[in-house]
Amino acid sequence: MVGMEAYVILSAVLFVLGAMGVMMRRNAILVFMSVELMLNAANLALVAFSRQWSGVDGQVFVFFVITVAAAEVAVGLALIVTIFRTKQSINIDVLHQMEG
Amino acid sequence: MIDVPSFAELNLEVALPGIFLALFTTVLLIVDLFIPKDRKITTAHLTIGALVVAFVLNLPAFNAGETAMNEMFIADAFAGFVNMIVITGAIITVLLSVDYMKRSGIEHGEFYSLLLFSVSGIMFMGSANDLIVVFIALELLSIPLYVMAALRHDDVKSEESGIKYFILGAFASAFFVYGAALIYGATGTTNLPEIFRAIAGADGIVATENSAMIYLVIGAAMVIVALGFKVAAVPFHMWTPDVYEGAPTPVTAFMSVGAKAGGFAGLLRVMIIGLPLLVVNFGDAVETMAIGETITVPSAWQTALWLIAAATMIFGNFIAISQTNVKRMLAYSSIAHAGYILMAVAAVGTVQITKVAENDYTMVAVYAESALNGALVYLLAYTFTNLGAFAVVMSLENNDGSGTMLDDFNGLSKRHPLTAAMMAFFMLSLIGVPTTAGFIGKFLIFDAAIQAGLIPLTIIGVLTSAVSAYYYVRIIVNMYLKDAAVTDEAVGLTPYVNYATIVAFAGTLIFGLFPMLALDLLASSGAQIATLLF
Amino acid sequence: MTFGDFTPEAFAFGFFTILTLGGAFGVVGSRNLVRSAVWLMVSLFGIAGFFVLLSAPFLAAVQVLVYIGAIGILITFAIMLTRSMTNLKERFNKQWWLAALAALTAFLLLMVTVIVPTWGEMGAEEIPPTVASTAQLGEAFFSGWGYVLPLEVASLLLTAAMIGAIVIAREDD
């Protein structure tokens, strides 16, 4: 039997990997894909906890997360494509935008 | 079997303002198709009408103190007050948008629908009683804002502002979901009052020797990070200046008050209803307490919020000093103001423990009520004041987005005396000078923080307020003591913008002179929360 | 069929772990956007596998259909529409080492604070063998209108997103 902690560790690793992707990559689409990884890490944790509590609340939450992800992808990719049309580049420096 | 309850069991009438606005928005999408392109002002009028109706519907639901839709929704004074703030803010925003959208060539009927979607998201956020609802409402308030920020197609800055806001917003959402997952993992429920009960435990005191505790602490931290992004708290503020500068000004104005109100509504809901008693380290005092004795301890997240609030106030105010673009300056000032409200949230985290009998304790977040009142009144004052300031900035803004530099305010008192006088009043309110609404908000928050024993934080708050006077007064000096190099007409000073400025001015003045108006509305909120929980 | 402690479930867990984490590393490290997208789908597929292991078969199906099917394809489309960007010269931004350091610190912190104290305690707990069937999930959603509010708000959200995407994408006329 694979224990609960294995799932929690795995989701934590996946979440941190996604967060690293968001902070390290420059390309907007890649940053967005890393956000999807983070959301999936959260989904994994939710389903695992749902199993642990023998309830369905966690699974229902995952449904809503997937819905939200779909909505985000629609708006986000539209934005990315539009900005590419005007700028011919979709590089962002999320942490590098301070102008003081 | 599927059990279908009667309509009455859902208790929909207490959720009427939100439901009405959401329904109206979808209808407006269709109605707008039949409004000719040169008469989009009708859409704006319909929007204002709907907002006024929602405001009226909000009045009977105000003090219902009831839950609806299977405990997912709660209508209490807190929800009613948040609704009031955001509806008023939205009305002013629509007034600001009408001419601005037209003269910058981005007049779309969908703009108003998107605005209303965002408003209903904030309203559901204020009434959320479940982590799932908080999450979905957070998205409903954010996604339209990403679009609205990028509305100026001709301007790369606006598109960049939309995409930056989107990426950091999505990043923050992921944090929220993971935090909510950990809280669910620790307590087995997503319902906020049930989370509270699960934490408080059977004997009235939280079990700290528990692995679930660690999940809770990290979960709470992640929720704070996520909502910290939404309210632009340091160090999660990096999107704010660019987004505020790039977005169309009415959208910036709405973002600075609406998204902030929504973020704080969510934060307060989660912290006050769900996690106020999350105490990790009781120290030795609890063991040696005599029966009947009372001690206060900080909750696990208070120190974190303390640091964030202090950093936000210091950073926001000091960087604002060096700004020459007023729109950007207001962005940093909006960061700073988030710090003051965070101070109130931190004040909630002071927990009082009383030993009733052997092995029987009670834990109460005693300052939740005064902190909540402070935060809400501050939000109300900030909404009026900041929207007013943005209205004035907008009236000076040219069609291409220029004209918002500090020097553009030179000699405004001679060209437009009334506008200049109102701007001066807004600036005084942002500093927190008595007779303005801003003073009442600051006073209540400092008071709550001192009661909760956060003396150093209060001192930082007072000192940074004094610093902020420097850059706010500079605008007044420019308007009254300097002469203008150019005397071109303020193109944005249209009747609608004037109405917006006057409404904002009236709000700032009235709540400054008669703070009891707001406090009476809130009088029952703390008691309600207390009866719900204990 | 067991090989000592090495049960089929443990084998499946290991397999999906490799898929998920390998895919994630691929997304974060790849130089080519299209490859990143494919790695993302591999990773999402691994997650779907975990859903099956955690007896959430319906969610696994949704994961494959919506996440890999719809979202994955949308991302691929976006990459194609911005195709001059597929080969990236600069992989990371200028602060990548700072970000990596921060993330690693956070990770170690997470490991030390979450895992170490919970390992023995929770690992000893057996996961309850309940299977939430699709029917149960449906009932949870609709019986007694349990989730009527989030469902309705989610539908509003989808409407708003659709309108928003149209507003952004359409040419000004």
C-alpha cells in the first residue's frame, strides 16, 4: 500500500517544480504551462486528501479547479497571441519589471 | 437518490443582490447587441441602473445573518458592507468610463458586462462561506480584470499590463488552491465555520502536537501569499506599478479599489472565520495558568502578517516619493494603503485564552470585531477617496494616455478651481487628515492594532503616514503654488467625470464628518460573527 | 501477485511518478516550446494515472479529456500561432539562479517541516479503501443542491472568460 505521505511529497515536488518554472522561464507560454503544473500538483493533493477523509469534497474541488483552468487558458492564450501580434515577442521578465 | 429540495430551502432571497447582478449581466450581453454602436451610452445607463437596483436589494439582505445555498453563502453585515463598497465603487467607475472609453477609441458594450462580472465576483467573495466559493469568486473577479487591463489594443503598454496581471494572477491562484488543499487535508472540510470548529477542537484548545497543524500553517501561509498578490502587498506587489500604469485609467481605478476590496474580503473571511485560533506555540504560560486566569497569545500567522504589513507600508510610501507620473504614484500609494488594512488583519491574530476549569479552556479572537470594523471602514474611505483621485487624474489625461505627470498639475487651481479643491481634499484624505474619511479609517485601524498589542506596527503606521504626506502634499503645492507652462484644456473634464468626482467627494466628506453612519451599519457584524462561531 | 513489499500498486505509483516528474522537468527545462507542450501532456497523463490509483476514475477521465485534450491542444495552438518563438535562445530569465535558490530553499523547508514529522505517523495509517463512484460524485454535486452556488458562479466565470477572449482577440473595426 502506498501511503498518504507519498502523494503529499509528490504533489509538493510537482508544485515546487512548477513554481520554479514560473520564476525561471522567460517565455509567457512556458510560464503558463508551469502554472498548469502547479494547479495539477494541488489537484493531486486534493484527490489524495479526499481519499484520506473518505469524502468527495476534495474531488468536487478538483472539478472546479479544472473549470477555472479552462477559463484561464482561454483568456491567457488570447492575451499571449495578441501581444505576439503587436510585439513579435512573448518574453516576460516577471521579476525584472521594477522601475523604481 | 438525488434529493431535490424546495426552492425555499435554498434561501435565495438573502443572496438576491448578487444573483440579480449576475443575471442582469448575462441579459445585458444580449441587449447590448441591439444597441447601435454610436449609442453605447445606453449600455452605461443600464449598467448604472442595475447597480442602483442591486444597492437597494442589498439593504434588506444586509443584516439577515443567514446562510444560504447549503452553507456556501452567508449574508451578514460584513457581506452587506462589502457589497455596498463595491457597488458604489462600480457606479463611480462606470461614470468615469463613459467618456474615457469613447475618446480613447475602445468603446465596447462588453466592457460594462465584464465590469459587472467582476463586481458580482467581489460580491460573492464577500459572502463566501466555503473555500471553494472563495476560489471561484476570486477567479470571477480576476479574469474580467485581465481582459479589461488589456483593452487598449493600440497600446503595447496596455496589452503588457494585461498579460503581466494575468500571469501573476494565475500564479497566485495556484498558491490559493494548494493552500486550500492543505487546509482541507488537515481538517477534512472546506466549509469555513467547520474548519474553525475542527481547529478549535473538542476541549476548546488547539492540539499543537499534531501533524495536521503543519498542513494548516503552510496552508494558511499559501492563502496569505495568494491573496497578498491580489491586494498588492509587499513582496507580492511587483505587478502593481506596471499594470496600473498600462491599463486604461478607469480600469486602474476599479482595480485599485475593487480587486483590493475583493482580496481583503477573502482574506478576512478565511482568517477571521476559518483560522483565527491557529496557535502553534502557547509557551509555558498555559500550563501554569490558574483557573479563571486570562492570557493573550499571537496566532501562527500574526507574525507573518505583521512583517508583510510593515514592509508594505514602508516600501509603498517610500517608493511613491520618487514617482513623477501620478498614475504610478497612486499605484505605489495603493500598495501602501494595503499595508494599513493588513495591519487590521494582523490585529485579528491576537488570541485570548481563558482557563475555565481544569483541562477546559476557551479561546477567543477578541479583537476580531474592532479590527474588522477598521478594515471595512478603511476600505470604504479608500474607495471614495482613491476613485476621486483617479477621476481628477483622468480629467487631465490626454487621449493618448499622456498628461498624467506631476507637472501637468501645475496651476490647476487657476484653470479649474473646483476640481483642484476636490483633488486637494482627496489628497488630505489619503494622508488621513481629520474631517476626511481617510482619517476615520486610519484611526479605527490604529486603535484596533493598539488594543491587540501591536504597538511597534502602529508606530510604523503613524510614521509612514507622515512620510506619505510628503508626496500627497506635493500635488497640492503644484496645483496651488506653481504656474502652468501650458494652458491646454483638460480634455477629460466632461460632465460624467465631474459627476464621478462629486460623488466621490461627497462620500469622502460625509463619512469623514459623520463616521457613525458607517459604524452603525457595522455595529452588528462582530456580534454576528461571534454568534455564528461560538 | 506480490514481490515481497513490492506490490503492483507500488509499481504503478513509481511508474506514474516517473511520468509526472519527468514530464514536469521536461516542461521546465526544455529549449523547444513544442517539446515542452508534449512534456506537459505526459505529466498531466501521469496525474490522471494517480487519480485512478486514488480511486477517482471519473476525474481521471476528465483529466484526460479536458486537461490533455482541450487545454493541451489550446496550448499547442498558441505555440503554433506564435511559432517564431519555438526555439528559445535564452532559456531562462536573468534571475534564474535566484529563483532556483528561492524555490529550492522553499522546497527543503517544505520537506523538513511537512515530511519529517508526518512520515511515521501518517504513513502508518492505511488509506481507507472507499471508492467514490461516479454516481456518488454526481449525487454530491446535485443532491440537495449541495454545490449549486459554486456551479452557478463557475458558469458565470466561463461566460466571462469566453466574452473576454472574444474581446481580446477581435480586430477593431
